[in-house]
Amino acid sequence: MAIPATKDDLLAAIEKTFTQLDKDLDRVPVAATREPVLQGHVKGPMMSPADLVAYLVGWNQQVLIWHRRRAEGLPDEFPAPGFAHPS
């Protein structure tokens, strides 16, 4: 996927991606929401559909924090306070 160049491009990409994710998640039976059936973001570990949603929510929360901090003239904090990388 190309990196959006404008705000309108970004909003269109978000809408397209969210619509596809929503359709994909609708196909997951409730009983399978915790089954580790998806490749994780690093090679090896598997994740469940619930893990994927939690990951995406976490990143969206972090983006909102960066947005708020930038609006207040504060720098981004990376890694985020309290983040502990899994060993």
C-alpha cells in the first residue's frame, strides 16, 4: 500500500482498510476469537483475532496521544511511557 500523500488520501485509506477489517472480523466465529490463527508482526508468534484488535486499538490510542502532545507543542515520546518490550 502506498503511503497517503494528503489528508484526503489518508482518510480514504483508513476507510478502505477499516471496511475490509470489519468484514474480515465479521467472519470470525465468536468461539474462535481467542484462537491463535494469525501470523504475528514478528516471525514465529501467532496471534488471535482478539489480539489483533487489541494491538490496533493500542496503536490508535498512541496516535491520539501523539496528536494531543503535538497540539500542545510537546515532543513525541518513543517508546511510550510505561512500555516494556517483551523479552
